[in-house]
Amino acid sequence: MYPTSQLKSLRKSVCVGLFLGLAFLIKPSIDVRKVRAQADDAFQSELAKANDLLRRRRYEDALKSFKRANDLHDKKSAECFYGMAQAFQALEAYKNVVESCEHAIEFAGSDAKLQAQAYNLLGIALQTQAAVKDQKKLQDAEAAFRKALAINAPIPMVHFNLGFTLMELGRDADGIAELKKFIELEPNGSKSEQAAKLIANPRRAREAYAPDFSITTADGEYLSLDDLKGKVVLLDFWGTWCPPCVESVPALKDLQKRFAKEPLFKMISVSNDGDQTKWSEFIGKNQMTWTQYLDKDRHVVRAFDINAYPTYILIDAEGIIRFREVTTAWERTGELPDAIKKHLKLATKSGSPQAP
């Protein structure tokens, strides 16, 4: 037995020991919370930076930033993987889009909207990879779009994407039904007019129809794609600042002379020069007597997704793009003149375009 005084002292020591022990146990948990809070702040900051870079179309930088943010989240951030998928899509790295979307879906948890968005983007990547011909990828794209629609987070655009894919698969009636749903949900949406055209002519999903465009030529003539219906149209995208474009002028003059007597042939040069005077003087000096257009706001360049110069695009009498080439290789191969001759013959035989 311990004396009373010793018992008191012992209890005091035990209590102090327990207090110190508890203090020791509590302190690390406070530090862990601080560390986690700091890590979360760093993650949110990097994620915000990545999304900003994505909005500003700095896709490679955005990709790096999303990856850094994902590392701060144990490589399990659905938001980061979806952001990566969007960046990869812009960079046309469709295989990476598919992989990133699958990870986004895996880690999305209860975030139904993010899951639906990821399935939609997954479908777009698969549909793009299919390039109309790969039926298996088109079927996989259809499955992804249907999964997006099955989630309780409606995205009207999924109906458009699904409808388009179904038409590519040749299932026009099903595709029309989906496109009608899209128009019902977004009657004034940016894709509503295109959806209506697809409903009227499902072949547009399977053929490379030229985008709608309109111009007022250097001679003051207004022309639209509808006005050119029934003609074989060569679009020459160029600039006076582009040496290969300038070097190709004699070949274009020969081409125009060769088909000058063909009433169904129309050649249009589309320049994105910033100096109108320089452009005007150049076409006058070089006797470029065919139709000329200065694309000041670049709306035609954007419509045809022109990224390199010169680019030559041949549109047939139905409005379908039949030839597209960057650089002047056609001058050596003769492929462009041959394509013009072939489609002029078809246009003359048909007498009128088959599609609206």
C-alpha cells in the first residue's frame, strides 16, 4: 500500500502523463488537417488555372496544369480527367480523349452532370475516330451517348450527337427522332439549323457537305452556297504574304483558262490579307480575273477550318466537298484538274443537284 501522499503524487503523474500523451496524439491530427487544407487549396488553385488556360485555348498548357492538379488529388480527380479530355479533344488526340473520359467517369462518383458530360465527350471522340467508315466505333459512340442520356442530368446536345451518329450508321429514322428531340429542347440553339437540314437530308451525316457561307466579291457580287448550287466550285485559300500561294498564281491562271468555257465551273480565291490595298493591287497586277474575295473577318476561313496555306477545296454540284489539299502538289500530280473534269461531267449529266 502507498501512503496517501504518494497516491496523490502518483495520480498526478498519471494524469500529467495522460494529458501529455493526449496532447501528443492530438497535435499531429491538427497538423494533418492543416496539410490537407493546404493541399486542397493548392489543388483548387491549379484546377482554376487549368480551366482558365482551357478557356483561352492554350491547350497544351492547360493539359499540363490539369495533370499537376490531378497529382495533388492522388490522381483521382474526375474534374481533372474531364479537363484533360477537353484539352486532348482540341489537340485532336482522340485516343487520349477516350482514356481521360473513362477515368473521369470512374472517379465522378455521384456527380451525375460530370458523368453525362464525360460520356458525351467520349462519344464524340469515338464518332470522330470512326470517320463514318468504322461501324464498330460508331456503335461504341452510340452506346456512350445513350449512357449520357440515361443519367439524370439532361444535356440537349447529346440528342444531336446521337442523332448524327445514328444517321452515319444508316439508321435515318432513329436519327431523325433524336434530332427532333434536340430541336424541341433547343429550338434556337446554335445547331438547330443544322439539325433541320440533317432531318431534311440525312445524307449530310454521311457525306462531307460544305458549310454554309456567303461572300460579297471584289466585283460587288453577293454569292452564297445556295447560289452556287449546281456548279462545281473551286475555293483557293491564299494570301499575298504566302510564298507558295504567290508561286501558284500562274498555275491557277492556266486552270481558269482551261475551264473558262465551262458554265458550271466557278473558281473563287479567298484571301485573308490584312492590307486591302496590297491585296487589290496584287490581283490587278497579276491579272487574277476570276472571282476574288477578301475574308476580312475570316468567317469563310473558320467555316472551312483552314489552318494552312494554300488550301484548295473542290465542291461538287450537290455541295459535297470532293477534293481538299494543302500545298500545291496538284500542279505536279494533276489530281485537281482531273477532279474538276470528273465532277463537271457528273454535274452536266445530272442536270441539277440532288440535295438541298
